Amino acid sequence: MQINQLNVSCHAARRMAQCNLSPSDIEAVISFGHTSFLSTATLFFLGWRDVARGLERKLERLVGTSVVTIGNRIIAVSRSAKVLTRIKRKSKHPVQVISLR
């Protein structure tokens, strides 16, 4: 499946079905949503502040939807209002690397 020149992974297609999201919904999130660049991925998140005037009725059910892409592939789709705060917040516990000798 392709959405707006992006290939959809099997995981993302399954999550779209679970969250009851159509390809046009994903296009709306990508075009109107807030963009955050992570190390290798791009996160598109649609919040209340991103909804343009006049489109509130059309996009209100998509508020809180996020789409994660890597390159030209959609790898994850979810619905959670706290996605941006979880990603932007630093971890309280640093990751420790254990070497086995």
C-alpha cells in the first residue's frame, strides 16, 4: 500500500486497521501535523494547535494521531495525546552499556 508516495509497512497497516484510520486520514496527519525529526525517523503529530481554522470538524477525530516514517516508508501509526512529551523528554535513567569479556 502507498500513501502520498510513502510505502506502508505491515506493522503500520495493521495499526491503521486497529486505530480505524484510512489512508486519507494519514495524509491529513502528514500534511497538517507538527513535524519532529528524531535520529533517523520523522514523527508527524496532529495536535489541537495544528488544526487550521475551518477544519476543526473534519480533523477533530484525528487529534492525537502520530505517524512515524523512515525515509519513504511509514513504519508506525498510533493514537496517543502524550506522544510528543514522551519522545522529547530525556530518560531519567541513562542506558548503560555492559561489555562482556
